Amino acid sequence: MSPPNNSLMQSHNVIIVGNGDQYVVLSHGFGSDQTVWKYVLPYIMNDYKVILYDLMGAGSTSADDFSFNRYSSLHAYADDLLTILDELEIKSCMYVGASVSGMIGCLASIERPEVFKKLILLGSSPRYLNDVNYFGGFEQQDLEQIYGDMKSNFRSWVTGFGELLVAADLQSRAVQEFCRTFYSIRPDIALSITRTIFQSDLRSTLPLVKVPVHLLQTMKDMAVPLQVAHYLQQNLGGWTTMEILDTEGHLPHLSDPGVVIAALLRCFAS
């Protein structure tokens, strides 16, 4: 293996931990960083080499490295993922993408299907806006309210949003952990990424995803309705299975990690 691009590795805080012959990539969702996997990691690193990294724009990355123009599309994040895997000379991996990282993994797999043995998508959505014959969960006025609240009082918005997203109160460990990482994002960057995610529509790309996909979805998720998970199952282009997790919220890997750990191990073994 040739020496990786240290600048790239450092900007995304890339680390590899664990043992085993197979690589697993854990990619976090918006508002968090790689620490969101801290309760899951100990249960998989004994048998797998685990690649962790931070999406550009996370509070753990440098704001100077964030390009508002480049990251106005989720394709840029997919390019980052592929570049990291190329630098590490990873020829095959299992990819776990939470929330928006699920779609990032789908886009990357379309470009380089041979690199991805399987995708495991946790609470992922190709489109958040409702449309004709499609229920994404949000109307445009809902999103405009979110953008306005983020502009007017970012920290207050994060607190309220965190409780809704995690499906727990502010005193819970999971909400506090999520708010901690979200608070650390520069507000103008957070608003830009929020717009990019919520205004995206990747439905037309789903049939192009040919690698095996495991969908993991909680019973109730304010960001991703169950209808969206069923839509993914019906429209992804390759072998797809779905498991409804016996828990609630958009970040079960933080709020109910035992359920997620068990599901991931089943997915890895299948």
C-alpha cells in the first residue's frame, strides 16, 4: 500500500481501527461526526477493519476546507468517499451510511460498484420533499421554516431539532451528544448543508444502484417516514432487503445502539 495523501486524510480525520480481513466504512449523518459510532465500534472492530472519517462541513473538520459551491451537491461527498478509498487502496468494503451518508454511498457505488460489497443504509432518503405519488415527509414551507429558524437562532434551533430527530428529551445522553456535535458546525455552513440535503432529489439514480443493499429503518423517524424506506426497497436497482428496527428516532446508533449493533452484525454476515 502506497503512503496515503496525508492532507486528505487529515482534513477528513480518517482513521482505521480493528482487525480482520474485511473493511467496513462507517459514515455519519449531518449534524454529527465519526464519534456518533462510538457505541457501535467496539462490537465490530474485533472482526473487521473499520474506516471512520468525517464528512466535510462537520464541526470536526476545518471550515477553511469547506467550499459552498462544491458541496452544494451530494455528488461532491461521494467523490470525497471514493478519493479516500482510493488513497487507502481499498479494493472492497462494506459500507454503512447513516442518514444522508446512505445516499452518498449509493452515488459512490454507481461510479465504482466493484468497490462496494454491500451498502447498509440507516435512515436514508432520496428525497425529503413531498411530491406527486411520493411522501417524503416535508412540504417546502416546512423547510423554509427550518432555514429561517436556523438563521434567527442557530443554537436554539439545534436543541429543538435534536430532540425531535433523536426522539428523546434534552436530558438524554443521545440528544446531548448530537447537539454537542451540531453546535460545533459553523452556522452558515450548517445552513448550506441543510439546504443541499433537504432540497436534493436522487430518486432517478436509485435504479442505477446495482450492489446489494440492506435498509435499516426505525419504526418512527421524523426525518424519514417508513414510506420512504419502502420506496427505496422498491426502486433500488439490485438485491435489496429491509429490516424495521424495534426502536424510534433518526439516530438509533446513538440512542439505542444495541439494536443497531445486532442488525449490523446480521447484515455483515449475510
